[in-house]
Amino acid sequence: MSQPTLLDIINNTSGTYTGDLRYYFKIIFNAPNSTLPYHNFRHTCHVLYHSHQAIMYYGDLGPQNARNLLIAAMFHDYNHTGKSDIKDSENILFAIEGLRNHILEEDRNSLGDIIALIESTEYPHKEMDVTLSMEILRDADQSQAFDIVWIQQIIFGLSQEKVMSPIELLKKQIPYIQSIEMLSDWGKETFYPKKENFINQVEKYLEILS
């Protein structure tokens, strides 16, 4: 089976969840943070895509739970400030405000569940009882380190938001990758096997740049 495209996910061509996400895609396409160096449209779509991959992996989340998870993925960084001196708890509040302002009437009964999912992504992660959907969202959110565009997104993008040089952040990647803990079985199976390869990549880039 071929991998779904972003359009497939938005249009729900596989019938993975209830309805479609066309309305919400319009919102995130024009989100205030869509052009930030890291917490941008690319990152939002990354989390959306991998959340959908996890839904397909489990196959039994239920269509409404799946929809709630995907909406949370789309809004988890909505209106993110991209500023290192702003606590992530404040960014979470901005995301929730954006969700409240844009949620469809048909999703209003699920608002509390979607908000709880967004709150679970606050970083550093809080100690809390997490549902499977929360595990998936957290795992998808930190999986950018294993993506093909990690150098652009993290080394050049996140370094700008952290007010660091790209080489400074590159040097921090090895301990960061080593410290990443996935929560879900999907996350562990998908990303743990990639750790060694990405650590090797960082080492080789640092060798070239030294």
C-alpha cells in the first residue's frame, strides 16, 4: 500500500476518521506562526502526518478519537511565538485560544478532549497520566529529529528561535537524540531504530565542520 499524501489525510480518502479536515487546513495554512523558523507550517504538517501514521498503525482508535487527535495535531502549536523567553505553557494557551476561535460546531462536544491533547504537548513534558492519543501526539511532536529535513528545521530553524548559532545546536543534537523517549509502541518501533543512524549523521557533519 502506498503512503498517504497530505492531501489524502486532509480529504480522509482512507476513511480513517470522521469527516474531513479541509476547513481546519485553511486555518493552519494561514496561521500566524506558519512562517516561523521552526514552529511553522512544515512542523504542523509533520505532526499531522505522523499522527495519521500512528492511527493507521493501531487501526482501532475509533473514528472520533482519530479526528480529535488530528485536530489537536493541527492546532498544537497554533499562534506559537517562536520566542525562547516565552514559556511553552503560554504557547499552549495561545494554541487553545486559536482552537476555541475556530472549532467547528460539529466538534464542539469534543473540545475538552482536544484541549487535553494539546495541553499534553507542553514541553518539557509534565508528569501526568497520558492516554494513547496523548502518547502518539507527544511522539509525533518530537519526531522531527528523525525527519529528512532535520537540518533545515532544527539546526537552522530551531536555532533561530533559541537564539543560538546553527553549529551550537548541531553540537547538542547527539545528547538530545540519545535522550528522546518515545511513549507509544508506534513511536518506539518507528523512531528508535533510527537513533544510531542520525547520531552517526551528526558526528559526520560535525567532523566536516570542525
